[in-house]
Amino acid sequence: MPERNPGSAPDPSARPTKVWETGETVDESRVPGTRRLWLAGALLVAVLASTVTAVVVLDDDRDTSAKEKTNNTTSSADEPLVPSPPPATAPSGKSGLAAPDSSKAAADGSASPETQQQGGAKPGSTSRPSKSASAKPPASKPESSKKSVQAVNYPDRYWRVAHDSVQLDRVGSRDSRHGDDSSRSREEATFKLVPGIADSSCVSFSLGNNRYLRHSQFRLRADRHDGSEYFKQDATFCPRPSSYSGAVMLESYNNRGRFLRHRNFQIQLDWREDNDLYRADSAFRLVKGLG
């Protein structure tokens, strides 16, 4: 078989095949830029993958921080704004607060350690309430006692009823030479102090035989109780504090602001004044009855 000349025509058997539809030859050469396209596609895929990863991580972090924030909010909301005080404990010592309640122990059937050590209570012994505990308290009685009314600035003079009017007089002593006159004057200067007949929180001065001291035309006098409300109010006086130790001021029950005072040794009802003379003239001491 003769050798081919390189410059001779190509061998028809070595020619590339033809495409049946188009009749064109297949170009097997690489298209320009194909490597760049592959690189760009791979880079795009890598970028997309990293973006998805970053989004997933961020979502996880966001969920975690949200959970932590929710947990912190819940715990702080559950805690009280003001801490509750510690439980109160009974003080030690013999104040009675720390001592066990014996009545409760008896009701529960429990005994103290000392009783348990001694084998309990003695047979046949029962606890009985003391007479002081079972006895009823005495009924309170209104205070009524014999009193004499002494002037603070004239301590040798007392209220005394003379011809139904009340004046400030000297009263003789029991060993006075005047005898019956001295005894009578002492009786006339003695009154029975009773709860006020118009108001029991105040006082009234009784002379016995249903007679009382009352104010009439703003002067103090002795009159028989006629049963009227007007008389009850006139015969009721309310003790008030005085600036003198152991003394009181006597305010009229139905003429508030007016107090009994002595003027020219007569006892009368005057408006209260803010001066030393009035304070001294209206201050009286209720002392033990002279009669």
C-alpha cells in the first residue's frame, strides 16, 4: 500500500462525521469562556451556601437571645417588689410571749417535760379556777363623797351656803369657842359630790333633802330640785384643768365658756378671761368635807 503524501488530499475515511439533521460537522473544540462560566457558577453556589448558613446561625442566635430575655423577664416579674419580712419570732425572756400556753397544752392533752418526768398530774387532783378569777367584778358605783370647795388664792375660805346663796367664807375650826355656830358653818361648807344630774361625766353638788347648788341669774345658790331639765342643767358643772396644781375650774353645763369664780367673795358664773386674776379666782380645790 503506497504511503501518503502529506501534501496530498486528505483521506475521505478520516473526515469527521456529519450530523444527520443539519448536515453540519460537530465542533468539538471548547467554547471560549467556558471555564470562567464554571468558576462563576461554583462561586455563586458557594456564596448562596454561605448566605443560607449565616441566616440559619443568625436565626438560632436570635431565638436563643429571645429565650434568655423571656426567661429573665419572667424571673424578675415573679419576684416580689418588696421582699417579704422574715417570720416573726417570740422574744425571749419572761415576757409571756415566749412562754407556752398552758391552757392550750391542757386542751391538746400534752404535758410539759417536767410533768412528763414526774409521771403526770397526781391522781384525783383537778384544777379549779381561783375565786378571784371566777368572782364577778364589783359593779361600778357613781362617785359620791363629802367635799368642801377651797379657794386657791384664799386658802382659808370655802364655799358656804348662807341664806341659800353661796359665798366664800372663813370657816371656824372644830375646837373654836363659837361651838354650835362653828359646827353649823362647817356643815354649811360641806357638800355631797355626785355625778352630774344632767350629764354623769360632770358633777353636781347635793345638800341632801333633794337640794342642789345651781346657778340662777349667773349666781350660785341652793335650790330644791323641781324635776325639770332646766334645773338639771343649771345644777351640773364640768371640771376642767386649772393652771394651779391640784385645782380645777368648773364650767357650766348649759352655759359653755362660763366658769364659776368668786368676786367680792360671792360665787358667780363669768365668761372665761385670759388673765392671772381670773385664773386664780376660778381655781378651786375639792378637799375633804369639813362637816
